[in-house]
Amino acid sequence: MEKYLNEEFEVEAKNESIEGLKRWRSNVSLVKNPRRRFRNVADLDKRADAEEKKRNIQEKIRVALYVQKAALQFIDGSTAADKYKFEYKFSVDGFELHPDEIAAVVCNRDKAALKNYGGVETVVAKLKTSLTQGITEEDIPTRQKIYGCNQFTQKPPKTFFMFLWDTLHDVTLLILMVCALASIGLGIPAEGWPDGLYDGLGIILAIYLGVIITSVSDYRQNLQFTVLNNAKEKNLVQVTRGGCRQEMSTCDLVVGDIVNLSIGDQIPADGIFISGYSLQVDESSLTGDSEPFYMDNKRQPFLLAGTKVLDGSGNMLVTTVGMRTEWGKLMEAMTDNGGETETPLQVKLNGVATIVSKIDLALDLLTLVALILRFVIRKAVHNQFTHWSSRDAMKILNFFTIAVTTIVAAVPEELPLAVTLGLAFASKKLLKQGVLVKRLSACETMGSATCICTDKTGTLTTKQMAVDKIWICGKVISAIGNKDVLESEISNKVLSIILPAIFINTGCGVIKDKEGKISIIGSPIEEALIRFGLVVVGDFDIQHREYKTVDIEPFNPVRKKMSVLVAHPQCGLQAFCKGAAESVISMCDKVVDQNGELVPFSEGQLKTIGDIIDGFASDALRILCLAFKTLDDTVSGDTIPDSGYTLIAIVGIRDPVRPGVNDAVRHCSTASIMVRMITGDNELTSTAVAKECGILTDGYTVIQGPKFREKNHDEMKDIIPKIQVIAKSSPMDKHTLVTHLMNMFGEVVAVTGDGINDAAALKEAHIGIAMGIAGTEVAKECADAIILDDNFTTILNITKWGRAVYINIQKFVQFQLTYNVVLLLINFISACFSGYPALSPVQMLWMKIIMDTLGGLALATLPPNDELMKKPPVGKGSSFITKAMWRNITGQSIYQLLVFMILIFDGKRLLHLTGKNAKKVLSTLIFNSFVLLQVSNELTSLDIEKINIFHRMFDSWIFVCVVISTVACQVAIVEFAGSLAGTVPLTWQQWLISILIASGGMLVSILLKCIPIGIKLDLSKRKHCNNENYNIGPKIA
């Protein structure tokens, strides 16, 4: 069975081919209700249609751009502009640009039309906004009314009645309803009113109850997905409004807003470039062209929604939002894209359901044949073969109804749906714990992760940075927060140099609220520098008023520095640079001494600087160097120089390790998960932080990125098992490490990332995890999950829930298969030897409700526990139905079959049942014992291995409610629904017998779990992991 599942029902968790998805679909058969079972499976035809629509829209945009470029060479600018003009002059509440007119100009990138308007300044005036102040809050409703909201057309949510309609598409239920109506039609003439009504009416009511409960469960599950999808749409952007720079949702943008763009942002709306530096944009998501280009006011001033900022920074004026953008139209075309790709566990459970369905159908047919043959033979023996009555027709109809009901009750359609239920429940819980799961299979796959490649800043550390030490004027100053000390230690001449280096060369914005409280918007490391500068000078804007920015080279992870060229009335042109020590010091040939003089580097000074950097790094401080250069008249003033700088200071910035990280890393080690840290910091800083976090252990090594990149394939194979930290790394180092871990060593790799250059690694890894706070929109788009609090300990929650989902589905499968085996066999054996089944159709339909819908809800939603993190991850290709599960299924099935065979064949004598109701009492006792035994089986399935199953039973209120409601409903059915369910009230002694039989199932479970199961755990393929630190614990694979 496992071999068949691994061959025919095995798919990759990520980037599975269309052929692989089609293969398992072709092997699925005997599906009762395809609409419901495959609701959460990708529709490949719809996906292909959506991709075709996407390509057509992209082609349309691309062709339009090329045609426009060609046309502009031959037509007059005014003519180009006129084609967008309306017959009447547009003016509403002072807004003088029609939304469709400006949308067409920007979408078609018509520079001639823009020039004809009078340029950007005229467009700004017509849209009643300001390039420096932005819009005011008061006219936002008017803007939304005229130009629309920045939201895309969404597929309408499914209503409860849609789920009800899907549930009613079960073929067997429809057949059963026809049988019930026929039973009523034949029963009333044969047995009279109302006795002839009860059998058929009982079936109809049971079907109605089952359909309602199933539909409610599906609807609630869909609501959970709706919450997740809404959370995915919440993207943030920096906007200038009312003169203040603020962060807001892209959905709140309106025409006229001034958006501040930086590297890694996704452009939220169509607009016009206002100002910026080295702003490079990738339009491949919109046009399909992969070649990026730079934005400027003359050659390329138009920005389109959905494109991405690859480099630089800039400001844009929003001109078109929502469905008037081409990106909005593209998103509308992709709303029905066939759904999310199914997870490996869903596919495997579809395989299990297919195998069990075939066995079920074969036994059901044998049961039907046995019942009909026995009935016909009995009539022949009694010479009644030629005499047929309505009662005979009722019996044959009843036999057929029993066979169909058995198919309804025994075919495990809920198995693959239970995976979706478990993943939806886990994803909703994770959202409350700070994790947004973008792809369901990520939660599932994370449970099998064997390696986590993590960033340092913001993930392992708090990202609440502050300047801890500074080397300036040849001395180290530690009292950073004391203004008097700083002013006494640093001369005014040196302050006049360092303050512009801090305040001018920055991407941060400093804003004050109405109460005068300062807020800094920007990267944490720049925020730390700004706060240090504000200790000395309380006004950020003083420096900006004195200097005029000429050019900016924004920070880039490859360059590892940021530079700015400015003009000052007295000092002339000056360049300021800050960045990593190795990047900045290599550009310097002088240093500022204690008197504020610029002196050339000497060998002694270089050695001192090296010692200072090493000392700061050993203290786990991030190193940042500040430098400047005054340009003379002979130097061109349009480019930022890359040499001849003077070193001003070396800044040591403290970024404390997050509380709980050390424990989280230890838990990962216990769970056989290797944690590796990849950071751009130097080796000493990385080593100090890794040791503080508990990542770097004895026998393992730290390697620098440049050395790592020099290794060939064979050297990589030898060195990677020993690497726990890569320092001075580039984004490609992370991608290389992830690729080799997956391909060379078969690891299941999770990787964290926040920058645009992490996109390749996030896409390549089995689980890409982006940071919610520090992460760029590009990184978030490529990720499978987003950590909303940027905390490493939160990653542990994904692992726990991933493992919990897997083990919960195993519990449900064990519970379901035990029930299926017993139900089919007792009905078959009873039909063969006694001529009637052990359970009636109504009774089986009731058991379907408690076994499938309620059983799945109870077991698939169990919360994780700490014990899960003491087990190794389940490896790829491991048997889903483990030996322990087969042991439990076999033992429980044998016990239940023995009990019911004894009751069926000798129950009347053993229980001293006499009188005309003896048969009904025995039937009711068998039904009651069967249900209570399944409740007992549900309880014992709480833990596949451990004997004590009660210690975590109350961790899940859903489980407790399901068990209590099942028992309560069973009492009501037995005692009060006799006519409809075919039962009679039982005495307290008979109830006690049923309870003792159910308790026997728990005793059998205890005995079974005492039987050892031999497990051979092969860790040879994972010899590069820190095995001596692993506490393998109870095995699950």
C-alpha cells in the first residue's frame, strides 16, 4: 500500500509539475461527491485559462507600449494629448482631470500628453495636491468618490447555501433519498400508517442532519480561509500626507497621494515619478519583459502598479488606483485561477481514500449479493419463489438501501478533507500567534523541516538598535546618551563634520506629532544613528536647510554602503558615505584626528582602526563607518566619488538578542533541526551573536562569504556539514547554501529573508519565510509564510503546528480505518450467516456523522504540544501509516469484531433476552455498543504511542465538545428516537454492558501500546547534523 501511495500519490510540496498533478488525479476513482472532495484541489483547466488571460493582458500592455513609442515619433505632441480629451471640460469639486483621461495617459506612457498638460506641476495642481505636503485628510472621501479606491475586484465569497448545494451532489445520498421515498411508498401500503413511514423518514432525517452538519463545517472552514486571504492583502507603504510621512495600507491610497518608494517595494498604484535617485524598476510581473530600467523625469516618468523597485529610492504622485490600473485588470483576471495547489498530505490521503473505497465497494457488493441470495434461497426452500408480495419488495429495497448506506458510511471521503480542515485551523491559530501562512503546504512542510537558515538582524535580535560605542578623534566614547560628555569629548569642528554625515546621508524621515513627540521612519540602524545625532543637536531639519542634495546612492546589500553628494554655500560640494567597515575604509586615505584635522593614514593608525573594529565586533556590536570628502573645482560634480575619503568615526551599534531565542534554538536541536545563521556582519560579530543564541556549538565552524564562494563542488560537500554560521555573506551565498543542502544532502530547508536579494533563496527553499516588519514587498511576495513580529521563536510555532497537523491526520486515519474495517466486516458476516445486517441504514448514517464530520473536526484540530519537538521530523518517503498505527488498527478491529460476533450469534442467550422485543433489544445493544466503542476508539487515538491519553484530552475544547455531544445524542437516539432509528430504550444494566464493552476497547489499547514496535532510524544521511545534541524521544516515523 505504501509503495503504491509513494509511486502514484506523491507530489512535491512546492513547484510541482503539471504532469505530477495530473498523474495522481488520473489514479483517483470511486468519488461520491467530486464537487466537495476536490473543492480545495487546484482546477488545472481554470489555472490554464487564467494564465492564458494573464499572458494576453501582458501582451496587450507590451504591444501598446511599443506602438506608443513608435507613434510618438510621427505625431505632434498636442495631437497625442488630444486623443485623451473628453468633449466636455471635466471639473468636479475643483478636480480638473477625468479619472479615465489621466489613467490612459499614464498607462500608455504618453510623455507628449503629459507635456501638453504643462508637466507634472500642472497635473499636481489639477489633482489638488502638493509635492511636499501631499493631500489633506478632509478631501479623501471626495477623491475616492471621483477617482475610486485602491482595491481590486474580488471573487464574491461563497454562501452557506452554496456549500449545502455542493454537499447534496453526493451521488450515493441522492440514491439513498430515492430509496427512502420508495420505502415510504411501499411501506405504507404494506405496514399501514404510520408504521410504514418510519424507515424511510428516518433515513431522510438522518441525511438532512448529516448534510446540515457537513455544510456548516465546510462553511466555517471557508470563513477561516477568508480571514487568511484578507490578511494577505494587507500591504503597507510609506506616504506623505499633510506634510507628515506615515505608513499606511495600500488599500487606503487615493489619487493625489505622494508615495515614498524604496528598494524592495511593490508599486501600489499607477503614477508619475516626481524625484528620486537611481530608482530601478522591474516590470516583468506586468509586461513579461525581464529587463529593468531606471526612472527619471524626462525619459521615463511613468510608474505602473504591480511593478517592483529593484534599486534606489524615489517619490511618485498617485494618478490612478484600483480597477483603472492594468494591474487591477490583471488581478481581476486571476481571481479565479483554479485555486491553491494541493498539499502532499492531501494527495496521499486521496490515495488512501481511493484504496479503501475500492475495498469498501467490493465488500458492499458481496454483502448485497449475500443478502439477496439468502433471501431468494429461503423463498425457494419454502416453495414461495413464485409468490411475491409488497413485503418482499420492501425487503429487497431494504437490502439495496443497506448496501448504498454502507457505501455512504464506510467510504472515507473525509480523509483528504480532514487535511484541509487541519491546515485551515492551524493557519488561523498561527495568524493569532504572529504567522501569516500564504501557502497551506508551507505549514505542512515545516513539520518536516530539518534545517532552518536564518538571518540575524531582527530575527535573532530585537532590531531595537542603539549606538553603544563610538571611536572618534582617536578615542572610544561609551557615554553615548550624555550630551555633556559628548560635547566635552568631541570638538565643535568635528561635530560640524559628523552631524551632516549622520543627518544628510540617511534614508530616514523624522516627524513630530502634535505633542512634539519625535518618530523616526526608516531602517533601525539609521534610526540608531539619528537618535545619537539628536542627543547633540535636537533639530533634524537644521542640517537639511543648509545643504542641497545633488545625488544619492542608496544602500544596497551588494555595495554595503550609502553615499550622498550635497552642495553647501560655504563648503561647496561634499560627499558623505557610510556603510560596512570593509567597504568604507577601503575608500579612505585620511582620518579626522583629535583636533579635527585631516591627517593621512599611517600604519599605526590602520592597526589601531583594525583593533577597534575587532574589539567592537567581539562585543557583538554592528560596525558602521562614517566618512566624507570635500570636492574641489577640478572634480566633476555630477557623480559621487569612490575614493579619497576621510574617515570620521567608527560606530558600534548594539542590537540585543531577542529573549527566548536561546531556548528556541535548543528546542530546534532537540527536534533534530539544525539552525544556521547567514549574516552580512563580520566574522567576530557573527561569532559572538551565534554563541549568545546557542547556534554555534563545538565542532562546527564559521566561514566568511567570500571564502564560501570560492569552494568547488567537492569542497562544498565537505565543508557544508560543518557550517553553522556564514559571515560577510551576500544574498547569493544564502541561495547557494540552500540549494546544496536540498540537493546534496536531501534536507528539508526553511529559510528566512527580508530583502529583495533574498527572493531567489525564498523561492528555492522548501519553506520561504519573510519578515513582516523588516521584509520588503518583493520578499513577502516570494515567501510561503510571513513572520509578522520578525521573531525567530515564532518560526518554532510553525514547526509545532506543521508536526501537529501531520500527527493529527495520522490519528484520524487510524480512527477512521478501524471504524471502516469493523463496520464492513460485521455487516458482511451478519448478512452471510443471519440474513440481515447488524446495523440499520439510519444507524449507519448516524455513525457516518460522528465518525467522519465530527471525528475529523475533533482529531484534526488538536493543538500541538511540547512533546512533538522531542521527536525527529518525518522524512520524505516515510510511511504515512506507521507500524504503530497498523498495530492499533489490527488489535482494535479484532477486539471489536470478536465482541460483535459474540453478540450477533449468541447475544440473546448470554444476555438472557426473551420476548417479542428480544431481537430489537439486541440490535439496539449492538448499535449502542458500536457507537460507544468508536467514542472509546476516538479517545485512544489521542496518542498513537502513549498509554495515558487523558493528560492532553482537555487541551482541545473542540474535542471535548464533540465527545460530549456524541454521547448525549446517542442517549437521545436510543431512548427517544426508537421509531425512526429502529431502537428501543435500554435498561441501566444494558447501558452498563455497552459502557463495559467500550471500556474494554480502552484496555485493549493499553495492552497494544505495550507491544514494542521495532523502529530503525537511519540518520546516516544526516551525519552533518549535530546528532549528539538530539534527543530523539518517541519515534513517529
